[in-house]
Amino acid sequence: MPRHTSEHTGERIAQYRKLRHLTQRELAARAHISYSMLTKVEQGAKPATPAVLAAVARALSVQTVDLTGQPYLTELRQDELDVLIQPIREALDLYDLGADPDVATRPADELHADAEQLCALVRETRIKDAARALPALIAEATTAAHLAPSEKAWQVLASTYRTAYDITTKLGFADLCVVALDRMAWAAERGSDPVLAGVRQYLRSLVYLRSGQYEIGKRLVAVGAHTLGQADSGRVRDVAVGQLHLGAAVLAARSGDGDTAAGHISEATRIAEITGEAARVHWLSFGPTNVAVHRVATLSEQYRYAEAVRAAEQIQMPAEWPASRVAAHLAEVARAQLWIGRSDESLKSLQRARELAPQQMRYHPMVRETVAGLVSARRSTPGTLSGMAHWVGI
């Protein structure tokens, strides 16, 4: 089915529903969601939650990206990001060819510093800069690891694959993010790093979270926790374990198990009191702030939007917290604000998210859905909202 940037997710759901010869009531029953919610989503009156998207995608036998319209190729071309995807794809594909004789390598410490810089660029939402530099670093790190195998060399390569996952996920290339995680596992195993391996399972669980396969996601979290049990005790392991609890909390909330979600949040809170803010430890942003942000997310996943907004109002963001994480949180809050009828506040949250992370927010399906909902809720479209809608391709 061709994708049009002017469409919102609700329209795509309606198109696929009609192709399957289903009424709205029949689709709602198959997806185990309310008829009222489905009609609002199809009309664009309310943003489709990730849980609703996943449930409807399963009922229609399509992928969630088919409903969100990702990747957003028109905007990628406008931002000249589309030309950066093929080099990343090729770099991920050439992992097993050994050392490239045409690539000169630097010491492992220098490669490690560059890999860390790419992680920092992504957290600063300088996605284009990171995507431009990534393929060459993957090629150099691959050659270095094959020429002089060492735990550090393989760990550096695993880090570059982690950045490939981050970039392709943010730009909506679901197929490539899965490949990047496979490559990360391959390098982490050779680097004998159980923490990296555990982080990889956490990231993998998020892939299944986005596709609505919650039970598989929970199994991956359990595998990640077991893997981390093999790591040396200390702050680094604690951070990874804490982040696994946050991932498990969202999976539980999305699957309707609020008590289990609360239990994971409680355990993550305990760990965060020990670790403190740890934004740069494997770039997981773990700490008290991330726990608070995930508490908001779990409330939203349970459709407890008023509570989510109240919880968000209590969060004091540290000045050093990554722009990418702040913006993602604001997008979550904006969706909750729209659901409880606070459209003006929702638009302000989106504006702030755009200011902080323009390259990330333009390709965020939740932002697009919330903007579509705001447009539908207004009898007239003020200039600020009209500009926001045009910016995201609505």
C-alpha cells in the first residue's frame, strides 16, 4: 500500500481494515480494544497509543510501521538523511569479511573515544552528524578488531553497532535496527562483556515492545538479567540491571499488569538511590530522573493520563540530562495532556520537544499522532499548530 505523508495513522488503520473487510466493531473486538477508542483513532481525534497500535497491527496482520507510515521518506529526503542510510546498511552487512586492506586503523583508545562521541551526538539529537560518521567508524573498528583481536577492540565495535541501532530506530528503519542488534551481540560475545550483552537484550526487548509482542519482550528482559548476573558487581552492572527493571515495567504496563509494573518501578527506584544519576554509563540515562520518567510512561500505558500528567509535573529535569530523553518524555506528556483535554498545554510540550530535539521529534510517530489529534480537536488551526503540522508532514 503506498504511503502518503498527509495521512495519519487512523486513516491507515481504516484503509487496512477495509482491505480486510472488517467493520470498526469487528476490528475493535479482534484487537481487544474499545469501539469508542478505535473510532476516535480512525478519525484522528485522539492519538493512537503504542498499545493500541500494536493490538490493531496484530489484528490486521500487518506491522506497526505499516500503520505509522515509517520511515517518513519525504521528510528524510528533505533533511538529506535518506542518503545516509545506505552506507549504514552496507557497513552492517560487511561485518564478517575480516580486515579491510584499504582501511587504516588507529589505537583502540582513539576508536573508543570516537565511539563514545557518536553516542554523545545521538543523545544531543545530532542524528545527522552521527549517521554521517558512523559507517567509516564501523569499518575501522571492524578492521581493528580482526587485525588485533582484544576484548576492548570487540567492545568498541559493539558500541558502534549500538549507535547504529539508536540511529536506525529513531529514523524509523525497523529492519536495520534488528540487524544492528544482531551485530552488537556478535561483537559483545567476542568482547566477553556480559554488561554489553545484557544491554543488548534490553534493547532487543524494546523492539518487541514496539511490535506488541510483550511476552517475548519479558523473556528477553529475563535473559538480560541472567546475563548481567555474570558481570562483576558494581555501579555499571547496577545501572544495567536498573534499566532492565524500567523496560520490564513498561512491558508489564503495556500488557495490562499494573501491579507488576509498579513492582519493577519500585525496584528501579531502590537501585537508582544507590547509583545516582548515571547518564553516561552505557548511555542508558539511568538514575532517579529516568525512574520518574518511566513512572509517567507506565501510567500512560495504563490509560491513567491524568495521573501521568500530575506525576510529570513533579519531575525536575537535571540540566545535564540528555536532550533526546527530555524530548521523548515531553512527547509522552503531550499525548497524555491531549487525552485529558489540555490541548494548549499539549502543543506547548510538543513545541518544547521540537526545540530540544528537532531531528528526533520530526520522525517520532507519537509526535505525529498527537499533532494530528490537536488539529482534529481544533475548530481553527492557529499558526503555531499549522506550522507544527506542516513540519511533521501532516
